Amino acid sequence: MVDVSQHNLVPEHSVLDNGGVEAVLEDYGVDRTDLPKITRRDPALPDEAEVGDVIEIRRDSRTADNALVYRLVVDS
């Protein structure tokens, strides 16, 4: 089976620790549930990701070296 998360076109996904989550929520002035969602079954998620975790996705950007986006892991 192909591991989609290792494909060169899939951006890096990582689970934020609690301190990182609190900093992101404070910076954006939102609650955890206000973040865009990603399902637990998404093949790009790290194996350790659980429902309720916040995922940081690091994408390449032409205008900024990296663009960071955040997603809340939800059950499908």
C-alpha cells in the first residue's frame, strides 16, 4: 500500500502540543472549534493524531517561504 503522507506533493502535517495550540488560538482570537476541520481518516495525518488534536500544516509558498495552516481533527 502507498503511504500518501510521504508523497512529495503532500505538505508536512504535525500535531501541535498544548502550548502550541494555546498560542495559535490566542494569536488568531478563535476557539478550537472555530478552526477548519480535517477528518481522522485523512491519509496525510500523522499516525499519532487523535480526534481533538490540532494539526499544523506547513505548505510551500511563493510569497512566504512557508505558509502555516491549522486544522482540528474530527471524527468523520
